[in-house]
Amino acid sequence: MEAAIRAIAEQGLGASTAVIAKSAGVSNGALFTYFETKADLLNQLYIELKLRKAETTVANAPMDAEPREQLRYVWYRMLRWATEQPLERAALAQLSVSNDVTDTSRAVARKPYAEVEAILDRCRANGTIRDASPAFVASLVMAMVDAAIDGLAAEPDAAERHAAIGFDALWRAIN
């Protein structure tokens, strides 16, 4: 999986199984012992990366806190994951737009984020986007997360300030 993450992050979805296998220190044929097709590998990798991200961003969320504090926790954990795992973030970005990743894999990968969706629902219950679909809200939030991450990368000396400004903007957008 680590070899696939690196190859896809660096070369995109066109990274060959031969490159992935070589990086993993196995033969191309051996790779297909574990994955029937490249599409199977991509689906497993997508699920694996989403679960890793969930472990970092959702685990130990303060569920007894106010919704704003719950959301703040998830926000900062997402920023932390993205800055600490740039290859995983790059590979996941590629996989997220892949036609090879099935609806079934996407559904499996969404399950650990049910609590985040619940947090967002509580945060927007009385806000201007209360009637928006959960998919739209998730897209909006992820766009703001991505913008914040790009800002942190561009100006690392102002990372803390940008993270706080980004969260305040997110809060105002959904509440």
C-alpha cells in the first residue's frame, strides 16, 4: 500500500502496477496475488486511505462538547493529517476522482465519517445552509479545508493564524 501511495501521489492514476510492484520490492505478478486487477488495488487503497484519515481526524472527538468545539476539533485534525501526510493526501485526491473507485468502496469509506456528518448537521441546524443536502455541505467543507491546507503550505509562518481564520470562516458559512 505504501508503494502504491507513493506512486500515485507522484505519478497519478497512470502509475503502472510494475512501478508499484518494483517500489514494494515484489514482482508485478506477485502484486496480482493480492489484487486481481489494478482497479481492485485502487479501491482497496482508497478505502485504506479514507480509514487512515478518519483515524486521525475523527478519533477521540469530544462528543460531549458543544457542536462548535466538536467541529473545531475535526477541523484542526484534518489540517494536521493533511500537513503530516502529504503523499496520502495527494494519492487520495487522485483516487477521489477515479472512475475505477466503485460506489461500494466510496460507501465503505464514508462510514467512519458518520459522526462528522452528525456534527455538521448539528452545526448547521439553524444556519443558512440548514436545508442543503449533506453531500453539498460536505463538498463545501472539504473545499474550505483544502483552501486552508493550501494556504498553510504557501505561508507556513502564518499557519496557525490561517487555520484559525479558516475555521472562523467555516463556522460563519455553516452556522
